[in-house]
Amino acid sequence: MFPRSGCPPSPRPLPPLPPLLLLLLLTGARLAQASVGDTFGECSQFLYMRTPPAGLPGGGGGGGGSFRRICQRYGDKPRYATLYDRARRLPVYSAYTFKKSDGQRRVDTPWMYEPQLVSEEEGGNMKVLPPDEELDPLLEESQVVLQDFVDATLYQRSTLNPDQHQADDDDKAATYTLTNVVPLLAPFLEESWTPYLDVLRRRLNNFCRGTSYVVTGVAVSGGPTIRRGNTDRLAVPRYLWSAYCCPRFDRNSPYAVRYKFPSHAAYGLNQPPVGAAGAAGGRGGVLEVPLKTLEGLLRNRTDAGPGLALFHRDCVSENAAKKRRRRESVPATP
């Protein structure tokens, strides 16, 4: 029943929201889409046991120094993780999960950049790089841009997470962000690294039965720098390295393949392979090695820490983990 005035009663005012809840409501959308922060957030799913490599330069990845952890987002979906060095404008590594693929590459994807390296107020999705004449100086300061490669004719852009290792069109497109790019000498990229990526693709396609976790990174070690004008723009890696972890694999595979599971690694000097035109001597090409051998190399030739571990507990095979759990579940004999 309405009062005699015929008008409905005035609604009671709602109690004020607690300040902390109000802050969360106002910032929640932006926080949910954050791609640059102290952790990899949603992109931890691309790391074995959701644990990032330990002991690498900038491994803390938080607000300290020039290193930033990026959850690479494209189309409102997390795609892979990158540890980025803003001072060198170079990714330290990208970590991704391999998807069974035919190795075809996308040729129609524009290059993109990470907006939250420019401003924390930006959205979390990578964006298409603006034309040169429209580049924001803050964008150029925060990360590499295409202009940096114009006069660097010896080098080609190479992606640490390559589109050949992804199957979905959007996952492939997400690899074309400049925070996933390192400069490689053209002969090394074309004659050594690209063929190795295809060998790895076929191996994981055929013999990995579960998720393959891949980490690919660089070691700088006082290498040259690409300059634009009178300014150092980005460091050139001395070594390129990669390691994978596939806990569940085909145990009936040939021994030549089986000993490279559950984990294996590779590295190469960023120089022309031996015999290539302009080769400066030394060993070229890509060398496949056990995971521990790669970690030893990184300790000896970079400023990696003594606790370097690319994968949690060195990547445990699924069978070994099951056996350990069974042993732990057996009651002790009185």
C-alpha cells in the first residue's frame, strides 16, 4: 500500500562502500588486464610447474632495475611470458607452450608493441605499432621499434617464441611483437637457427605426448650494440639458447630421440656459420646439449647466478614423478 499522498516511498540510501572495496571496483578492470608487473600472472601457465627460470639476470622481474615481466596478451587472451630488459631493449627470454604445428608462418601480421611498458594506464593487449611519423617518444624510449633495424643491415628480426611453434592463428599473430624480438645475423638465423627450430618442431610433434614447455633466451656478454643516430638503441646477443621440458613422452621412440627427453637444450653463437660468406672463424651453427650443460655455459659466460635453473627441479618425467609418489605413499615397515 502507498501512503495517502499516492506516491511510492523514497528508497532508502545505500550505505557507503568501504574504501578498499571501492578502490578494487575502480581499478579491477585494469588490474585484471595487467600485462606488465611483478609476476607473470595468467602467463604462469606457460611455465613448467608455473615457476619461472631462476638465476638469470633480472629473474626477479619486479620493479627493480630495468627488467619487466610481461604477460604477452593478444585478443584479450594470455599467449606466453617474456622477461624484458628495458635498458638493452631486448627480451632476456620468452617462455611458451609448444603447439603441434605444420610449421607454416604467417605473412600478414603487422608488428606490435607492449603498451604497458609505455604507461601502466594502458590496456593489457599488445597493439599495432603506429607509423614512424606518429611514434610517441615514450614508446621509443621504452622498447625497440622498427626504425632501429632500418640501417642495421647485417641483422634480421628473430622471434624467441616463433610462430612456427604455434598452431592457432591468434597464437601465431601474438609472436609478432617487438618485445619478443632479438637481432640475429642473417646467415646464423637462416642457416642455423631456423633449421634447428624445424628439427625441434618435428621432434615435439612426433614424440611429446603431453605439454611441451619451451624457454628461449639470449646471453649478451658484451656484444655489439645497434645504434640509431648517435644513440645506442638495442644490444645484440652473443648467444641464442633454448631448452624444452616434456614430462610425458613416447618411451618407445628410437634411442637417438628418447635420450633427449624429458628435457634437452641447444645454443648457438650469433655469428655466421663456418664456411658462410664473411664468417669470422670459430664454431658456428647450433649445438644440442643436455639441459645441465646449457646451464653451465650460462653460468660461466654470463652473469647468471649460481642457483640457475631453467626448469623447476630440472623437469621431472611423468613416470619418475609417479614412481616417487608411489614410494612416498607406501607405509614404512614397522
